[in-house]
Amino acid sequence: MKKWKLIAGLLLIVLAFLMALFFAPPSKDSNRVLSYQEASAELSDLMRNIKWSENIVRRRAKVQLGQQQDLKDTLPDISLFPIVAGSEISGNNAVPEIFVSTEKSGTGIDGIMVEIAKAFNARNILLKNGQGAKVGIRKIASGTGYEFIASGKYMPDAFSPSNHLWIQMASAYVPLTPVREKMFGNIAGIVMKDAVAEKLKSAYGKPDVKNLVDAVVQGNLVMGYTDPFASSTGLNFLVTVLETFARGDRNALLSPEVMAAFENFQRGVPFVALTTIQMRDSVQNDGSLDAFVMEYQTFVNTPALKAGYQFLPFGFRHDNPLYAVGNISPEKQEVLEQFAAFAEQPEYKSLAQKYGFNPSLPYQSPFEVPTGDILIRAQKLWKEKKDAGRPISAIFLCDISGSMQGTRIQNLKKALIQGIDFISPENSIGLIFFNDTVSIVLPVRKFDLNHKAAFRAAIEDMTASGGTAMYDGTAVSLSLLADEKKKNPDVKPLLFVLTDGETNTGLTFKDMSPVIRGIKIPVYTIGYEADIKELARLSALVEAAMLNAGEGEIQYKIGSLLNAQM
């Protein structure tokens, strides 16, 4: 009898297991494609199981009325931008330091200036006075190098940005003397798929810049470009669009009529990219962009663009000029001349071509380079007009879990306190904290003086404890931003997540990724000693970007991000 009872019990267990398998809801695939409505419905279902509450901050911190942050104020110590050639030099040598843009001060195909500098330094060339002639190469982006020169925070002996636009701008602050107008030829261009180029040709006659601008304004093409405060190609594209609207009339370049036309153009630009990779991935993966900007040297060295893509030159050439900065000594001036002549040898011209420079495309700029004053004003007007009148609603989602204790949360506080002055009072901002629960600290409201004071107070008072439910916080944030979108369909929603990425409770990437893709709200992530791969794939879901706070210049990068997006 006991035996039969045992068998019957086992059968019941097996039957129960089979019924559970049969009636269990199907496992949800993280690669599912949801419509906006489906994603919204699934987000509502997920919200029912999230522990969240409102804990609105009551304190108000002291903030300065009308204070506007300048990127120059956030510049890090120059030591965070490495000397990549010539750092070991000592003794009786004249060693001018050159700020060199990153596409020629890196390694491999992006390191031509480094290779030439090392070869030059090894040659032991002597000056007329018997001193050794050496150069030091500091790796620094063109826009960042310009900011250091313009602010006076650090002055190199020479500057080799990607194009002459930065030279003109720097000349507004300090005298610059040409050594070479062209070290290595390069061209800025618009990259698009063959099918997009054919569509443009069919509708407008030929795929040129004027017709592309018209297509964007008319809503027939979606364009992406990089931040003109940081990117040479982005600045070039901004000025090219303005020149196109001004029709060659330099006096009209910044006129109200041109700026109104530019605002219409910006309606066809879904986001200003932090990186070229961000735009390239959007086009490759059939995202929101039809076309994006890129230098030719990068284009020809990107395997994914070898077939099926076209390159349309635009704007000003990127000829990598070399200019002396300020009143340097005659000896350093002589070294720069010797170095430039050394780089003109046939072997280095061949190397430049091998690395993608000096392309055979017969392209000359249709415009004269504007003065530095005009370019500086163009950047400021871009900041005002880039959102094309669309209101911005953004939420800052901050990790206050136990793993953020110590330097992580201190650095997070510093970044946000410094960054709030980049946020326009016309933007609507919310603030949410998360550990193992989610706390709405500030609802989404206009960033007026009162809201700004409450935001700062909440950041100052943050403490870290508990688990890490990052995706619970993401779900709550997206729900609030979706509500803002319902109130005003024209709103531009953004989510900024500041975290170490060590999710250990609550929802997972698999749960949230289809929802994030369907809701289509960009999630920018800033990682503090973080799981960088996790944050990178989160940001990549909707064409956003990830910043690594482990890189020393993070305050400057966050300032650049907020300056571009807010």
C-alpha cells in the first residue's frame, strides 16, 4: 500500500510539473521588437511590481541667479592628455610642445604624427646654435585643445587641429603663426547608404550638400552630426549649413533669417551625437539616421563602410595645419620648421596615403574660412537653436546603492553640481534616486531657480546604501518621461543614468531592453568604476552614448554632454 501511495505521489508531482510547463507564460525574448503602444503597455505591467515612492526634497541649496557655465570652466588638468612622443627628452634641446588632434596622435593608422615625431627625435638634428631639435606631441582633440588655448589655462608652443576653423577661433585669443597650412590632407564628408543616395538623386537631381539640406528641411531625410563644440567635423558641418542658407553672403551668416532656416533644418536632426560611432551604428542598424558626417580618413579605414556606402564631401578641407602659438622662442620656431620639412619627405607622404590621408578626391572648399569671432558666435547660436523650439524633458537617475560609497558617490555629486549650470531654465528636469528601491526626489518641472536649488540640495544630501536595482529605476524614469510625451508630443525626452552598473536586484537588461527600444527614449549612461559593457549596451539601445568616469576628464565630458543635449 505504501508503495502505491509513493508511486501516486510521484505521478502527481510529475503531472504538476508538466502542467506548470504547459501553462507557464512564454519566456520573453530580449530581442523582441515592440511598437510604442506595446512597449508602453509592457512598461505599465512592469511598474506594478516595482517598489517606488515619492520623497520630494524640501530643502533648497544656495544657487547663483542667472549663472551660465562655460566649458572652459570644466577643463581638467592638462596631464590627463598624455604626451605621446618626446616625454623622455632631457638635456640641451629645444622641445616645442604641439597639441595634435586625435586622428593623428593615436596609434596605428591614427598615429602618423607620433611616428614622424619619434623618427624626427631619433635623428638628433641640431639647430644653428648647437641645441638639439626635438618635438613633444600631446594627444588632445581639436575642440579641447582650442578650449585650453582660449581659456589660457595651458598654452602649447604649437597647435595642429584637424582644420583651420579652430585656428581662426584660437586666433581670436592669442597670435598664431603658420608653420604649414597643410600637414596631411583630409576631407569632411556625409556618409549615406547607396539606396539613400539614389533616393536623394531621384528626388533632387544630384546628391550634393544643398539638396541634402533641402531634403532634411522638407522631412525627406534624417541627418546626424557631432557636437560642434567638440568635433571638427561637427563644427564644419554647422558652418556649412549656415553658409548654404546664407547663399554665400557672409554678412547674412548669423542673420535672423538664416537662424530661422537653421531651426527648420534641426527638426530633421533627431540627436547631436557624442561620437561618430554613435551615428555610424544608427545608419548601419537602420536606426533613425539616413546620413551622418565623418572624415574621409576614418571612412576609408572603417571595414563596415567598405561597400554599400557613399561619401559626399562638404564644407572646409581638413588639412591638419600646423601653427605656432603665441610668441615662442626663435629656437622653437626653428624646430617647428625643421619638423614640418621632415614630415614632407617622400616616405612620410607615402605613409600618410597608406593611413588614408591625402585622398585623390579633387575637392576644394566652396567657402572662405570665417573669422574666429563669427565662428565663436555661431557656436553660441547653435546652443540656443539646436532643439528647433522643441521643449526638453530630462531625468537624472542616480545610483545611491551601497556599492557607490566613497569616491564614486562623491564624484557623482561633483559632476552634477558642476553640470547643472549647463541646463537651460527652459528645460524640464526630474531627479530620481535608486538603490534596492526607487525614490522620486523631484518631479519633472521647469528648471527655474527654485527647482535648481532643490536639485542641488538633493544632490548634496545623497548618501549610499542598499542594493542596486538600476533597471527598476530606469523603468520608473521612462514611465515619467512617457507621461511628459503624452502631455506634449513635441517634447524631446532624455534619460541620464549615473551608476556603477552593478545591478543585483529587480528587473534585468533582458526585461527592459525591448521596452526601451519600443519607447525610443535615449538613455545616456555615465559609469563610475562601472560595468562598462553593461552600460554601453544599455545606451546603444536607442542611439545614445556611454561615458566612462574612470577616464580622468569626466567632468569636462559631462559638461560637453549637457552642453550639447540641454
